[in-house]
Amino acid sequence: MDGHATLNLDGGRYLSGDVNKFVTVTDPNASALLSRTTYTFATAQVGLEFGSQRWFTFYLRGGPDVRDEHPVRNGSDGHGTGQNSVRT
């Protein structure tokens, strides 16, 4: 059985789309804003993997996740407006 350290880095940009399928919102106005949203994300994970390539692998990973979301308004350039930006 071997053990290895891991490092995973991910990043990207989700262009205009409907975010309502990923969140639960009861306010119809918020739901309308989320129906056209862009977001940028970055994640970093460090971890450990144990196991054998022939039988099984057990892994433990953790790290931060950063997202920057912006509702898109009609006529917007896709980056939203400062007053309606959502930071999570």
C-alpha cells in the first residue's frame, strides 16, 4: 500500500446561465436575478491518497473555494453592476 500527497487547482468562468438549479430561493425577485448570472471560481485542495492501483484508493482532501457571482441585466456586458454583485 502506497501513500501520496496531492495538490489540485481548479479555476474557471461560467458564462451567463440559470443558477436557480443550484440554490434555493423563495423570493421571486432574487430568482429572476439568478436566472441570468455569471460567476468566476477558483479552488485549491491538498490531500493524501492511500491504497493500491490494483485494489482500492482512499483519499482525504480539503481546501478553500472562492466564487464571485454577478447577476446579468439586459444590455449588460456580462459583468453585472456593482450594486447587484453577490460575493460568496
